[in-house]
Amino acid sequence: MEYRGNSQRAGSFEKYTRSQVKSVIENIGLPVISETHSNYLTYCPFHGNRDTPSFTVSKNAGLFLCFNPGCDENGNLVNLVKKLTGRNDFEAMRFIKNKAAEAVQISDEEFIQASKPFEWEPWNPEKLAVLRAGFANSRGQSYMVDERGFTLDTCDTFQVGYSAPQDMVTVPLHSPNDIPVGIIGRSVEGKVFKNSGNLPRSKTLFNLNRAKHEGGIAIVVESSFGAMRLHQAGFPNVVGTLGGHISPTNLANLDRYFSMIIIMTDFDDKSQHISPKCRIHGAGLCVGHNPGRELGLTIAETLRSKNIMWAAYDYKEIYPRGGKDEGGLTDKEIAQCVDNAVSHFEYVSWGVDFL
């Protein structure tokens, strides 16, 4: 097999990690159909074959080639990103570099380490009781019920509390075996977050203690309030990552407790994720990113043995009315997003992350 083109001369090959190459091609709409020791195989985006995967991308050099003699497209990873996303050279290289930082590849050994029992330290039960007692008829209760739309039953289920001195609503984080291990706090005024010290959020997912009993399907959101909102809408099988990243241990938790994962992470405006320097000197040189979508792709890439689905309101419409998350949705709209979830293959083929 011979790769052609000036950019592929001997000695000029770029070197990438396998997870980086896989993340790049899946992020530009080329789901891996199969693989050999050296190459990822997918359907060719240039002549639209769907019978057998004729398009190969090398795992270490990122060189691509279509085996169909009527197509014969070939080049390097930068060329591929440029052709399929409309990026220029600088934007394509930046995109590929970002995928090196974002791609998560967990080896069997790492999964074993991540799955080892963790010695949980219970959070102070007296403090938890004080916070719970302080919630009734407080500013915190008004905020959660009147402003955020949570019912008192939901607040009771999640043991929501209130700290008057800090004017913060609190929600406990539990270990998978239901031990309260810390507090997640959010201010009533503004948007200030403050957690208890050494909160072990890299060791457990929010609401995992309840969701693992709900039948093997997990809906993944990013925040504690997001998980509470889905629970209230009738989906108790929801877990929250508590941020836009997920640790090896929490990937192992998803792998251990669930057979199907529905990704319902945030769908942000990419322009909001461009560095201030780029805004000052010209956004045309910069490429924004979508942390919630990238979180979902990390889960899909790592847990390839699982049935990965993506919540969607309609065809190529993630949330209704241009929404970015579950926060502004009605119960009916949340249900439609979950019920209409599409396969990872179909979601990537939409290319909505690259618009």
C-alpha cells in the first residue's frame, strides 16, 4: 500500500496517539466500523459507500486512504479535517492538538485500578442534619421551589439543605453504596459554587447510589441540579458527572453498573469557549469547543462495548428552542429527548458538533 502526496514523504509523518486519531475522526463524523492492528476502518466520506468500510486511517500517522479505485482519496489527518469541516490549516492543527489533550484512553490495567474498592469517609452526619433542618421555609427552599421549579418531594429525596450564614443551597454526594461523602453547594444569589473539602467527585457520580438500582440504563448529565431535574421528570436512572470531565474511576463506574448509556450533556455555543486572547486578536484564527459534547464523546470512545445513545429532541436538534441543557425543558420535552435518543453512529453522522 502506498500513500501519495507531498505531505506524506518518508520521514515527514506526524506522530499521534491512537486515541487522538480515533477521537479526531469520530469528531468529524467518521465512526470507526472496525479496526486492524495499524488502521481504523470506516465508510468513505467522499464517495458515500455504506456496504463495506473502504476508508482507512492509520492509528499512529493519521494517513488516510480510500481503497475504492473509483475514489482513491488519500492524504494526512490535517487534510482530512480541512476537507470535512471547512477549517483552514491552523484551525485543523489546533483541532487535532485539542483532541490529544481531551482523548481519554483507559487500558485494562487502568480499569482494574479504577475499579478497586475505595475506602469512603462519611461526611459529618451532624452537619448534614443541621443543613437539612435549615431548609424548611428558608430562602433556600424559595429558591429551589419558586425559582428552580423543584418540588418539595424532589428536595426531600435528594436531602437538600440550606446554609444561612453562606446563603447556599446544599446537596449531599453519596458513594455508590449510599454513604454521604460530601456536600455540593450553590449560592442563592448569583452563580457561586462551593463544595465541602476533598469532595470525592472523581470516585463516584452524583445519584449513582440510586440510579444503579434502576435497570442497567444510565442517563448522563453534568450537574447535580440537572440530575435532580431528570429525576423529577420521571427518570431516576440519571447520573451527574459534576463537571465537563470524567475520571477513569467514573468511567469504570459506568462500565460496571450499566449496559446502556444515554448521553444528555450540555450543548453549548462554541463561540463561548474561545480564549480571551483569540477574542482580542481575531476569532478567525481560533476554534471553539463544546465541553459537554466532548465529554459525551469521551464516554463513547472509552466504553466501546456499551450501547451508547445520544438524547435528541428531533432530527439534528439536540434540545428544543436552541436550548443548551435540560434546565429549561418541560417534563414532556425531557421525555421526548430521552425517548428519541439516537445511536452513537447516527449522532456522529449528523455532524452537529462541527457546525
